[in-house]
Amino acid sequence: MNKYYETLELHKILEMLSNECSNDKTRQMARNIVPSDDLFTVRREVNKTVCALDLSVKFGTPVFSDIKDISAALKRADFGAVLSIKELLDIKRVLRQINMLSDWYKNIENHDNMLDYLFEELFPNKYLESKLEEAIIDENTLADDASPELASIRRKIANSGIKIRETLDKMIKSSSVNKYLQDAIVTIRDGRFVLPVKSEHKGQINGLVHDTSSTGSTLFIEPMSVVEANNDIRILKGREQDEIHRILSELSSECAQIKEQLSSGYNSSVELNLYFAKANLAAKMKACAPELNDENIIVLNKARHPLINADDVVPINFSIGGEYNTLIITGPNTGGKTVVLKTAGLLTLMTMCGLLIPASDGSRISIYKNILVDIGDQQSIEQSLSTFSSHMNRVIEILNKADHRSLILLDELGSGTDPVEGAALAVAVIEKLKARGSTTITTTHYQELKMYALDAPDVENASCEFNVETLKPTYRLIIGAPGKSNAFAISSRLGMPEEIIKYAESLITSENRKFEEIIDSLEKTRISLEENNREAEKYKKECEELRLQLIEERQRLYSEKEEELEKARKTSADIVNSVQRQSQKLIDELEKIKKEKEKSGFSDKVIDARKLQKSTMNKLYLEANPISEGINDNYVLPRPLKKGDNVLIADTNRKGILVSVPDSKGMCFVQVGVMKTKIDSSKLRLIEKTNTRSNKQRKPKSYVSATGVENRMTRKVQTELDIRGYAADDGLYELDDFLDNAVMSGINIVTIIHGKGTGVLKNAVRNHLKHHPHVKSSRKGVYGEGEDGVTVVELK
């Protein structure tokens, strides 16, 4: 591996990736990944990893098994060779992997993703997989089901063996034979059934000697009575091997016939395994895809070094590029400066390998041609190289390779020699890298570099925060402010005598002391600003919570309003129904009186009926217009009321128009919206007309009155609704509005004109009417009414 990449420990990340892989070839592919410096290639590879992660989240990660490389076996089969059982078993496992991935892919709802081309190169063959499954038991054995002939041969071998054993068992149990045996058992030598006979009695058992024991005391003799049967088994064994060879040849030929599909499926499977391994690694790291660019801009939000324990790592916020291309990081030892360098470099390399990075959304990574690194002390005793010499050798090498597409990471630039000369050399190196357009990140303890960063264009200071009280770093990276070494403070906290600290401080030049004071002032200002920002964020969060509460409260009030409106509609419907019943009762009474016209006392009955009718109507008006007692505000009408006056009903704060002047009892009719109300004139307040511009403004379509009842003041109530040409949803909305107005106006029969058309609107209207609370019944129109193009509705 590239030595710079190895310094940043990219090989450890790739090893972690290989551990997520399921087969040897994919593991090797993972270890051999080389970062790409082409933006298009990197974007494509990152997007494939994102695609694999999305698919895993939505549908679960597909199962990958440990498949072997079958390319050599397929090549041999293509030349006519007979494959071994192990090679066929490897092919069967590849077929199973292909079939599993293909079945998993079929369950994906949307096949439009960047991994489609790999899934499309899978060619499932369940027939051959099933055939191999049935034929092969393990790497050395074919199943009896591999062919009917093989099963028959093995059955005959087993039966012959049973017969031989039965014969030999009888001999063992015979007293005439048993006394000559070393053990009363049947054994096998050279594939033939034999008896263990004592060597001194070899002449007592008529048969063939096949073997002797290591001591020579036992002879393994095949009795002549089973020789023929053993010969039959030997012949059957030969036939068995011939049949096995034939089966393997046939299976090898079938594999050769689809070698292209098998090779394609194998290659796609191992490549898919790699992308899903990247996705699994990203999930474990809680990683995301950064925005990519080739403009030397890196922005890391809450980035974490992937090789540091997740419970111990402190996320950092880091940026470079745009306003500045050189960043000088200062701070005490063990403050996290080197971790910042390695995090920026390693996450850039991971991205260039098509991996996702452990950082938050909004992070950005630039693609570089070179990532050149000098981190760590690599002094060499053998080469007589000091720490400084070793560093300089690497810096010289970096200078020779650096260009505008290079990311340079330098740890403790210029260290290991005289501080004045080392600082001057560090500034010169940085200037050279700036001139070549490189993106440079370096760490230092030198005061001169801090001052240089304050004045130099395209250079920015940064510091790793350190808590002097606890003597521990916070690992926060503060960009824009140089860091203090805190050597005196740390030494004092560790117990260094005060007089030594004071004497050391007196040795510092006034210029350096003034610079430290400026840094200290900047640090205090930064802390104060951060505290103010935290307060601002706190208040912002509280305001956001309050805003959400107000939205929720508005929704609640809206819901309550709708509930009240529904109650009002129901109450209005009950009143209308009551008025209809009472009206029908009056009509029936009039019919009855009409029939008694010629009878005596008719005039008295008419008078009584009129009184009853007047009394009933007054009662109905009061029922339809329930008004609570208002507060007596001693209001006096400025003039007598006359028909057409605009009035305000004091108890309900509703406006209306006077329809009739007050009678002798002060009762009069007021038109409120579509409703005509009988009311006591003492409850009315005269509204004088003015010529202000506001009177000329268009009245709203509807408003909610003080009682919570919605009144339609400007809509003229009709008995027909024409919704031809409307979409179904819009038509149903108009229908509901129309039916509400019709019920409020006391209309019993209405007609809905929807036309025939495609039938969508007609069916939607008729289905809606079946469940509408205002509808008693509905039917399609008859001849003369519009037939199937209209629906006639009877309201409750």
C-alpha cells in the first residue's frame, strides 16, 4: 500500500471492510481497493454504497454465503474434463447464491437503482441447482438419488453384503468354527468380508488369506463359501464407479453449457457482496455520504475517527478551503492535534474508496490526486538520521510531489531543531506549498507560526481546546483562534514552585508576552461569545417549542370550532324537522276544517284554528331562534324601525335585515342569512348605513357568528346543483356545501346534475349520497328529468 495511506491507517479500514465480506474473493477485493482521484468515479462508487445501504434499510440485507471461485473448474469443464464432486459442490453453492440474490431482488418494489446492472447479470437456474442438490451429499459422496442405476447398484451391493454377513455369522456361531477364531467378528480386508483366524489353525478354515495382523498371530481368511459373493460385490463396485463417472460427466457437461451465465453470476455476486459489505460497515459506523467536490473544500460536521472507540471519540467540526487553504493547528501536547490531521486525511481516503464516513449530514469532501503525509517520529539509527533529518527527508519528498490537487498533512512542521530556525523553515515550506496551490494542514507549537497565520493571506489559525483547571484536553477544534501552549499553567498545576514559574515568565520577551496576552484576551472573548451563542440557541429552542405549542393550540381550537359547528348543524336540523312536523300538523288541521265547512260552528272553529296557528308559529319561531336574556343597556332606538333597516341582534351579536315592522306587541321578522327570525324589537340595535369604502368591499363567502354557527349570507339557495365537468373530489365538496344550505333552508327535494360522461363523477355522487347524514333517499332521474344524467335527492 501507498506509504502515506498506510500512515493514515487506511489498511485497517479496508481490513474492517473485508471482515464484512462473505467469501475469499470479495475479501481480497476489499483489501485491494485503491482510492480514486476521479470525481466521477468516486461519486459513482459512493452512490452505489448509498444505494446498498438504502436497500438494506428498506428490505433487509440479502444473504451472502461463502462461495468459491469456480472459474478454473468451468474452464476445465468447457474442455470436456470431468469435474470432481467438490468442484460440482462449489458450483452448486454459486447457483444457490445466484438464485437467492435473484429472489431477493424480485421483492424490491422499485428496480430503479444503481445496482440494477449487477442484479441483471444474475442468471438463476434452479433446475441445475436442484439436480446438484439431489446428486451430491458432501465433497466425497454422491447420493443414491443421483440416478436410478446408481441406486440399483448400491442396493445390490448392500443386499450381497447382508447375505455374506449372514453366512459368516452362522460360521461364527458354529462350535466347529468358533474355536479357531481369534475374535467372533466379521471384518473387511481389501474390500472383501473375512474372518480373523488364529494362525495356528489356518488349515482348519478352507479359504483365501488376505492379510495378517502386525504380530502374525491372526490371519484374515475369506472362506470359500463367500468368495463368489465377494466377487459379485467387487464387480458391482466397479459398475458403481462407472456410473458415478457417468453422472459426474453429465453434470460437468451441463455446467459447461451455462459457463457464461455461471461466470457472470459469480462475478456479480462477489461484487454485490462488496457493496453490501460497505453498507454494513457504514451502518456500524453510523456513517453518511458526504457532498463531493474537486475544489479543495473539506467540511466535516461532528466527524469521528473510525478507529477510535465510539464511546471515547470526541466528534470534531473541521473546515478548510474557500477562504483559506492552509490551516495551522496549535495547542498543548495530547490535545488532539494529530487526531485532527488523521481524521481529515483518513475520511478523505475512505470517501475516495467509495466508503461512507462517520460524520453528520452536510459534510463535504474534496477529491485529491495526492494525499501526502508526514506524521510521527521515524528516526533511523541505521541510517544515522535524527528526528529532524527524518522529517526533512519526508518534507522534501512532499515538496517534490505537491501540486494544486494535493492534500498535505504535516505534524509538528520544523520541530527537532533550533526553534527560531525551525519556525523560519516551517514558514518557508508553507509559503512554497501555498504557491503551488496545495491544501495544507499542519500542527505546531511555534509562536512564530501563530503570528504568521494572523497576517498571512489564505492562512488560518486553529487550536485544540485545553482545560487548564482539569489539565485535560477537551478535543474541541476551534478554528480562527490560535492556541496557547499553557506550559506555565500546566507546570504550576502539577506543583512546580512558584518562584521558578515567575522567573521563567520574566525571561520571555515583552513582544512574546504581549502576544500571549492578546491570545488570552481572544480566548476569553471566544468563550464569552460561545456562552452567548448557547444562550441564543436556548432561547431559539424555547421560541421554537412555543411556536409548535401555538400551532398545536390553533389546531385544537380549529377542531373545537368544527365540533361546535357540527353540533350547531345538528341542532339546526332538529329545529327544521320540528318545524316541518308542526307545519304538517297545521296543514292536517286545515284539511280537517275544510271538510267541516258546511257544518254548524264552522266560523268558531276557523277562529280557534287561526289562534292555534298563530300560537304554534310563535312557538316555532321561538324554538328556531333560542335567545338568552341580554343585559339591559337602556338602549333607545334613534327612530322607529322600518322595513329594510340593517339591525344587530344584541343577544347573539348577529346582523340582519328587518323584514317587517314591529307589531302591537313589538314582535317583528328579521332576515339573518337564509333564515327568517321572529324577535322582540327590544333586542334589536339599529345599524345606520355609512358611505365608507369598507361598505363597498366584497362580503366574505361565510363567517362564524358569536354562537359558532356558520351562516351563508351571499349564496342564493337553489333546488338544483350543476357539477358537470368537475373532478370527483371537487364535485363532492360542492355537493356537501349545497346539501347543507338546502337543509338549512328547509328544502326537501333537490336535483344533482352530474351528467353521464365516463361515469366517474356520477358513481362518486351516488355512492356519497348513500352515506350522507342529510339524505333520506335518492334515485336517478326519469324521462323528462334528465334520466341517468341527474340524481334526485330527498332530504331528511
